[in-house]
Amino acid sequence: MAMSAEISDVQVPKGPRAIPVRKARGGGLIGLVFLAAAAAAMMQQEQIRAAEAWLMAAVFDGILGGASYSVDDIIFHNVGGGQPFALQVTGLCSSAVLLAPIAGLAGVLFLMGRIPVSRLMPAAIIALVIVSVSNATRYFMIAAAQQSWGQQGFDLMHHFLGSFVVIFGFVAAIIVLVRAAVVRKGRSGSRPKGRRAS
């Protein structure tokens, strides 16, 4: 049975309706953590450089000629294999100067709250891994060239080819974050619904 009501009894909401939008929980907190990590990467450069030197010495020791070990931020390699060499992980060459801006950018994107955490977190981790691996690759290229061609090999890898690898990795990391941040329209969630042809 159809029911009728007086016009005065019908309540019509006035003004624009607020449509609740669910946001991924924890994005703000995660963003603050990433920003804190970016600041810590710059403030703890000495510790990071020493850790990098230790890690790369372990890699050199198993792959390159001679023995390798580290003292603070200096890597000694090809020890006992002929002419020994030494590489110092300086502030400008450290991965900290690459990790800090990537972590900072990821933190800002998390704080914006427009990107699902499940989508941005993998991209942030991948971006951090990319810059770390690219810089480690640069260290390896420098040491290998130094053992093979001496100072000329060091200059070639340190100033040219190695720097290109790091720049390429840094740009790739930013692209990964930007792609995760771009909201794609016209997908299945926003396709106009129409009637089926009968």
C-alpha cells in the first residue's frame, strides 16, 4: 500500500552533502616516520658511512682480488693481492645523501593522505632499495676499475660512469614514487554506469 506524507513533514537536507571518503589508516604516522628517517640519515652520516664501508668491504672480499676490510669509513681492498688500494666513503658519496630526499618525498606523499598505504609503501621501499643498490654498484665499479687500471680507472668510474649510474638510479627512484602517487582516472572505479541493452 502506498503511503503519502505532507510536504511539510518531508525533511530535505540543505546544502551540499558530505560524502565520507575512507582514507588508509596509519598514513600520517608512517609519513612522520619517513620524515624522521630522512632527518636521521643526514644527522647520522658518520655511522652510515662506516656501515657502508663495512658492507662493501665484505662484498669486495668475496668478489674482487685480494682481501678487503674497513676502518671507519675507509675501505682497504686488494690487500695481499699485489698493490693495495683504499677508498674513503665521503659525505657526498654516501648513500645518506640519496636516501634522505627519497625518504623525505615519501613522507610528504604519506602525509597527503590521498594515496593508499598499500600502494605507496611498496613504491617507497623499492625507491629506497634502488638508490642504495645504485650507489653500492658505483662503489664496486670504482674498486674494480682501481684494481685493473689504477688511478685512471678510479677517475673514470668516480667522475663519469659511476656518477651516471647513481643519477640514473636516483631518477628511477623518483619515477617509482611519482607513478605510485598519480591517481589514474577512467579506471573501473570511475567508469560511467549505463543500462544494458535488452
